[in-house]
Amino acid sequence: MVAACRDPVVQRFTRIPADYGEVHGRAFIAGAPGRRARGESLELAVAPADDGRLLGAIGLMMDRHDAGRAEIGYWVGPWARNAGVAGRALALLSRWALGPAGLARLDLNASVANAASIRVAERCGYVREGTLRKAWFRGPAREDLAVFSLLQEDLAEQS
């Protein structure tokens, strides 16, 4: 997990701290059950069914003002990129969130410079709603965020 979170691409397009280390990883993992129990978030490891290799992570961050809405985010380690990992994880969690979990809307934001993430969102049926100008700051300058959503109706149309 530490190696993935120190990867330049993960660092560039997430809010993971630049100095991410084992202490961060252990705290994140230890805090996940409490955040889930409080209804704040659901963080999941992305791994093959046949072994415990970490390929990436995906999660839902609940909107604290709207129980039917969450933001979805993900990253994939450099050793697992270009193998469809992000797309499979996004499709699975999105269908569960908008189906059995009962959410009405998922939001997905990606830096306009993150072409890979934008392709994944589009392939999974997310609808681009617009651009938040200069909404992302990871240094050295602010950049635009592409805003996507997926609704229960969108899944019905895809079936």
C-alpha cells in the first residue's frame, strides 16, 4: 500500500499525503471500520480473488447532507495499470452502490489531466456534467476538474 501511495501518478491525482508512509497506511486501515460504522465512507482494497495482492483501492465517501449520494474514488498501483482493474472495480462498486446499497447518485471527479481516469469513468457509463474550473490543487498550480455522475436510471439504460 505504501509503495502504491508513493507512486507519482497516485500522488498527482489523489489527496494522499506526499510523505505517505507505513504510519499513514496503518492508520488508514485501522480507521476504516469506524468510518464505515459511522456511515462516512466505505474503503475497499482491490485484489484478485485468488490471492491477496493489492492492485488498488476504491471507495465511497458519503455526502453528509444527503444519504442518497456519495463520491466514488479509486487508484491503481503502477504494477496493475492497463489491465482493466480500475474499470472492473468501478463497475462493480457502482452497481452495488446504486443497487443493493440504495444510493440514488454517485459523483466522480477527475483532474482534466487524468485522461486514464476519465476514460474509465466514461467506459463505466458515468455522464460528464461539466468542469469545475481551477478546483484541484496538488501543486504547483490549480487545475480543472471533470465532473461526472451515475444515477440508478443510467444503470437501467445500460442493461
